[in-house]
Amino acid sequence: MCDRLLFGVQTPTQRPWPELAAQWRWLDDLGFDSLWLADHFVPPFRLDGPIFEAWTALAALAGCTTRARIGVLVSSNTFRHPPLVAKQAVTIDHLSGGRLEFGLGAGWFAPEHAMFGIPFPEPAELVERFREAVEVCDLLLTHDVASYDGRFYHLREARFRPAPVQRPRPPFTLGAHGPRMMRVVARHAQRWNSIGTLSQMAERNATLDAACAEIGRDPKEILRSHLYVPGILTEERPWDSPEALRDFVGRFRETGVTEFILQPPVGIAPEAVERLARETIPDLKRDAVAAG
């Protein structure tokens, strides 16, 4: 079991801009390891609510923070052409001084695709498009000139300048659940992220280990990351108290998770967030290191 724990926060982009910017400055000052935005055109749990576009907002939020790693958890491959996403990523890598975590997923929320006329293929095509998109972004972010001839995406002597600040490229965070997606994660990711229950995370973690074994990659090279969303894991309440967070982290660590990205519930008191960030999380990190 990894002796290092990481803690991040994912914030929805529904707040007015001044509030969102202030929230990120505050979370950065509190010492969270990473800060993330979700990628949606409408809020999944409130379709009539307002929401900002994630990559544009992330570019501005890069200037509101100084230390936390930042990213989109995760960017939907159905929304943007992969070379555009790679160019957005390298731009924000420079704007943030090399703090970008590059997040990408296949896409999943069908209603927003229907609303905006965005094609939403069947699962097999979604996965294949995702695989090609990851390969395209990997090529562009690691090569000055790249070519690629896939079924869905193509590059022809594509010049990609400037290079990223982080070399050979920003770390890849790939969102995935099933075996085919896990094979892409095993080949390309530095972080795997998923939303799930204890049993789901344990099963997916084992699937990723098996996918790594197939290609001879050390599974320890891939960080295992869990995203907590209150509206999905309704039975879990890690923000309620220090004891609740300790219990949550302890149980999910047993499934192999070593990073916890927590979306705060609506209306949580700032004092509760500050207590967990300044007292409980440092204690949990020290305990993990001491346990080895």
C-alpha cells in the first residue's frame, strides 16, 4: 500500500466568476494538493442551471492559484477535437508554470449531447475514439512534429509548438471503468480516476493491475484516484466530520486508492472545510507515511 496520500477538490463551475475565483484562491491557500473542474455544458443534476466552460475557466483559475496542481476531471473527448484539447493543455501548462494535470475521458452524459447536437456514439465507438484521442494527445505533447493515421483522427506532419513546460509532457489523468478503457489507462496514464463504491473500486483496481500485467508495466506507476460526488455516493459523507473523513479514507485505501478528490456538498460551512484541510488531512498524511 502506498505510503503517500493526496487530497484534492473538484468544484462545479456554476458559481458566479468572482465567487469561483475566490473559492480557488482559498482552497489553494488551504493546501489541497490539486484543484479540478468538471467538464459539462449543463449541470448533470440541474439541467436548467448555469455553468461555465471548463478549459476556459481553468485558464483563468491558473492565475488565481500558485501551488496546487490543476486540471479538468475529466475532459469529455466528445466535446472537442483532440489536437484542440492538446493545444489548450499546453497553453495552460505554461500559464500555470507547469502545474497542469491533463484529464481526459470518453464522455458519458447523453442529455447534454442531445441538447447541443453533439454526436454520442455507441459505447464501442466511444472507447475507440477515446483510445485514439489519448494516442494523438500523447504524440502531440511529446513531439515537435507528429503524424497519426487512425480511424477517427489524423495528423499529417503536425507542428506542435511550444512544447509543454513539464517534460516529457503533463501527467495524464484518465477516467475509466471498464476493461477496454483500462487497457488505455495501463498504457498511457500516470493517474487513473473513477467514481465508485468500495466494491466497484476494488474490482476496477484489480482490472487495471491485470491490464498493466498484459503489457509488462509496473502497476505502481499509476496513481489510483477516487472522485467523491455527493449526489452519486449518497451513502458516503466524508465532509461531515474528521471521524467521517478518516473512516472514508481508511475504507477506500483498502481498495488501493491513494488519492481522494472530494467535491464539497452544497452549503458546507467554510469552517468545516478549513478544519479538515488544516488538521485532519495533515494527520492522515502523517499516519500514512508512518505506517509505511
